[in-house]
Amino acid sequence: MRKIGQAALVSCMTAALLAGCGSSGGKDAADSGSASPSGGTGKKQTLVVWTLQQADTNIQEAQENAAKSFEDQYNAEVQITAFPYDQLKSKLLPAVAGGEGPDVLLLDQVWIAQYAAAKYIVPLDDYLAKSEVKADDYFDGAWGAGSYQDKAYAVPFDVGVWGVLYYNKDMFKAAGLDPEKPPVTWDEFLAYGEKLTKNGKYGASNWAGSSESVQCLIDAFTVAAGGKLLDDSGKKILINEEPGVRALQFWSDMSKISPPGSVGKNEEDAMTLFTSGQTAMTMYGEWGQDTIKTRAPNMNYGVGNLPKPEGGQSIGTFGGFNLAINANSSHKELAWDFIQYSTNYENQKKITMLTPANKKAAKEYLDEKRQYPDVIYQQLTTATYRPNVANYPAIADLQLQATQKVMTGDKSPKDALQEAADKINELLNK
Amino acid sequence: MKTRSTWLGYLLVGPSVLLLAVLLFIPLLYSLQISLQDTDLSHGAPKWIGLSGYVDSWKSGELWKVGKHSIVWTVCVAFFQVVVGLAAALMLNRKFPLRWLVRVLVLLPWVLPGVIAALTWRLVYDSQFGFLNSLIAKLGFGQHATDWLGTPGLAMFSVVLAAIWKGYPFAMLMLLAALQSVPQDQYEAARIDGADGWRQFVHITLPSISGVLKTVVLLVSIWTFNYFEMIYVLTGGGPIRSTHIAPTYIYELSFGHFNFGEASRVSVVSFLFIFLISLVLIRQMHKNERNGGA
């Protein structure tokens, strides 16, 4: 009896092992199937697309529906898989680096340089030259973020901007401020903030926790103050120059009108303070309207452009996603057709999670879905993008550390940025 | 007959050896290999750089900083988890009404899912609405808004406190079981000889539970060294990298910066570190067993 038991156990375990091998073998077969050149005539080509699942809308379904007419037109089968952001980030790179992965990649703007430098994606200039896709149809900053060393690598799919200014009209009225006139300059913003800071409420809330949004804003303020983030060679960071120092100084001056403890907070905490009526103003991406709608549906709020330095321009920083072609794909032409299809005016309105990157589609999308569409559209048109260098994540981390050093009173903006710039330049010239 | 049973033996061991090889040794060797490469994505394919990568990581100072944090973190958390666990076990070993209920309640932190516990601590430490600040105010130490997780000097203390709270019930549970197996007649004999409570504890309780105690110390140290989610959720290694320990740093390097070479170097170093701790502690345990047998 015991022997039989042992034998059964062994067979179970071997079976489990075999099953493991079997399923992974199956996956390989499927992958190589998708990557192999399409066989005889009439056989459908398969295009694998990885996309992002964000927010509550079922974007995969919308994209699959939109892909149907593409499938008919090109006699192809499109397999769309949607991942949450963190999964897309951690799965896509190993897959592509291993010579596999999807034919069409949806990339966060800040990943593009990395993929391009590693030659995981192909330059699109030749494809662009013989197609209808024009850079002018898309937001400037989103197009710029898709390029690396003067070559286009990825076509903008959707965008968001960090950020716009949200303000509580009722709190403005209570403080004797005109609820239809949000602050325009940095000085106004701080002055209004001081009037609004009373009785345990605050004018706004800055933050410097471990998240990138604060860097997006400080980058934006740097450009707004007339600065540049990188020099043209892409080998030298310029954040330690005067505009960058002013930008960080402004963010740090905001502490006067903010609840204490910026380093423990991130943009979501600042938004929570705003929706719970603890602060009168906050900066957030344009999609923050959805957040306010769910959390504080009765709030009487307005949206304005990001405050600008005296004599400067109101500028935000782009976030968003672009589409690129896997260098290992054997259906590059088809992949390009799909990218064209997904980024044209008609389809953009239906299949994006954020604001469409196609300007014409974006205008309609904003008019339909957002309050203050013109403010947002204006902010998108002028927005800048984060440095498109291959080791951006490491650089953003150094920038964040500099910001945190200033916010904790450890260093002055000038010293902190100088220290960060020295380290970043070392990384850029590695 | 002998050969048959030998074959059966190999057959039975085979799957686990295979599993170990596939899941443990091959990945281990692979990360050792990656740790000898420069995988910075800015130049495409990985370059073989040999041991110079280790030298560079050491020189940049970041490795040493993270190492220091890891040691402070592991020693503080493991030490207090065991001490608090032991104290709790001693108390719960006495008879009092509703003891069963208290025993169950004390286990709560340990059975709570790690991420939820960490998120709860975030609320406790919040500078605006946090429980800790309002508790301090209620105790009469004045209103203030200390940013427990956002102040470089305080952040490590805060995460350590949360981790002790999360893990001590395990030590308590194990030590309570050990305490219950200490023969009562030894205490009776000691009392007749006039030993007070402290002497009974030092000469009877501690020697009797020392085997379990060492196992607990070993397990808790290794778990703490590798304890990821508390720090990841509470501070993410910040502010200004003041709470980065090996696992969170490895995570940031690999999945944040996609620098798998550097991440592997840190992993290899921390692997060696854990290996050494385990070696020392396991030897201690064996010595203990031999003494016990003699």
C-alpha cells in the first residue's frame, strides 16, 4: 500500500513538472508563431500589441472593437493585451530584451530613450517619410518625447499634462479673493496662498515624496523660467543654472502656505487635502477632474493654468504614452500600419485612456469630457517633456533627492542642484 | 533488492533536486554572471566588466550606505522582535482570566497582510491626521506636526517601530510553545532551594528554551533582512535614501532603473551577508544540540 502511495506521489510530481514544461513550451510556440514571418498567401498575419489598463474604463474592449476594421482591412489578427502600469513596466523590458515581446509597444514617454539606446525599437523616419503621419498633428512636446538623438522612435498615442491649477472657489470668496481669477504668477500664487492660510486651512500643499510628479512640476517651472533641462548634445544637464534654482526655490517657498511635512507626501496626498477642503489650491494633472468628481462631487472649483514666473510663460510637463515597433518584430510594416491606424484622428477619439495625442481629437475629447477645456488645451500645447536620455530613471531619482534635500532644509536649492547636476553629468557621460 | 531501493531513492529525490536546480541554483549562478556585467541601458548590449563593477559600486558609497541601513534595520528589528516576543510570551504563560482571548488578539499584527499593515502605519505616521501626532498632543506634549516618515533622521526609527510591531507575535508564539514545555517540577525545586524569579528565569527558563530561541533569532534575522513591503510602502527607501535597505534598493535598481547588473551586485553581496549570518547561527544551533545530547 505504501509503495503504491509513493509511486502515485512520484507520478504526480513528474506530471506536475511535465505540465510546467508543457505550458511554458506552449507559450514559446505561441510567441515564435507570432514572430515568424507570415506563411503562404491568404494566411492571416498576427500582430501582438501590449497596452495599458488604467482608470476604470475598459480600454481593452474599446481597442479590440476599434481593431476589428483594421483586421478586415489588412487581413490580420490583432491580439491586444492590457496590463496595469507596474506590470507593463516590469514585463515589457525583459520580454523585449529577450528578443520577444509584442510587435507594437506602448511606451511611457520616459522609457523611449532607454529602448531606443538599447536598439529594442526601430527609428521611424523612413516609415514617416512615406506616410501621412505629420508631426504637426500631434502636441509638440509629445512628439519631442518620442524622439531620441534626432530620430523619431515613437508616435504619440495619448497625453496628460503636469499639471493645471485647481482652486476652491468658495474658499477664495471667503478670503475676499475673486473666485473667477485664479493666480497667474508665482508671486500672486504665494500671496493668495498667504491670504487663504488661516484657521487651520492652508493655501496649497507642496510635496516631495517618492514620486515623479514633483519632478515633472519642477522641470516645468524650470522651463517656464526660461531654462532648459538638457543641452543639445544630451550630455549635460542644465538644471543647476539660474532658472532651475528659481524653480526649486518657488517650490520650497510654497512651504509657507502648505501644511508641514512635504517629504512624506505625494501628489495624491496633496489632492486629498484639496478634495477634503484642507487646502484651497493644488496642482494636478488634468485628469484630476475625475478624482474631484468622485471624492467631492459638490465642490465649487475652478481650473487655471499653472502659475508662471514674472515675465515667463505658463508651462507644464508632458506625461503620456507613445507607440513604437519592436526591433525583433517580423511584421514591422503591419505594425507601422497599426500605429498609423491607432493614432489617426478618427480612432484617437475612441481608444485612448488619457487625452488623445492627436490635437484635433484632443480638442473634441476635452470639449466633451472636461470642464475648462481651453485652459487644458492651452497647457498641453506649450508643455515641455522630461529629459529624453537613456538612464532617465536614475537621473530623476537624483533630481528627487536634490528636491528632498531642499525641502528638509538640508541644503539650499543652488547647492542641492549643483550636487545633483555633477552626479547626473557623470551618468550622462558614462 | 538493494539496487531497486536505491533507484527508488533517486527517483524520489530526483524531482526535488531538479526543482532546486531550476528554481534556486540556476538563477543564483545567472545573477552571479549578470553581476559581472555592465547592463546600463544607455549603451545597448551588456558589457563584460568582471569584478570592477563591484569596486565601482563600493566606491560610489551607495552600497555602503545601504549596507549600513540594512545592518541597523536587521539588528534593531530582530532584537526587539525577539525581546518583546519573549516578554509577551512570559506574560501570556501565566494564568489569568480570558487568557485565550489575549493570546488571539496579540497574534493580530502577524496575521494581518503585510501591505495592509504598512498602509495602516502610514496613516498612523501622517503629519496632518496621523494617530501618533494626535496621541502625543493628547498626552500633553503639545500640538505639532512631526513628519515621521518624511524627516531623514526619524524615518528609519519609524519604519523599525512598525516592523517590530508587525513581527513580534511570531517570536511570541514560538517562545510561548517552548515555555509550555519547560517542566514545572524544576521551578518547584528551585523555589524550595530559595531561587527568586530572576534566577529561575536565568537558570531554568532560558537554558530550556535556548534551542527554540536560537532558531527564532535565526529565522527572524533572515526574514527581517529580506523584509521588503514595510519599507517599500512606508517610505520607498526615502527620504533622500535614508531608509533604503538591500531588498528595496535591489528593487529600485532592477525595476526602477532597469540596471540589472548593479542590482545583481547588491544581491550577491547581500546573499553573502545572509549566508554568513546563517552559518554562524546554524553552527550555534548544532553546538546546542550536541550539548543537549551529552
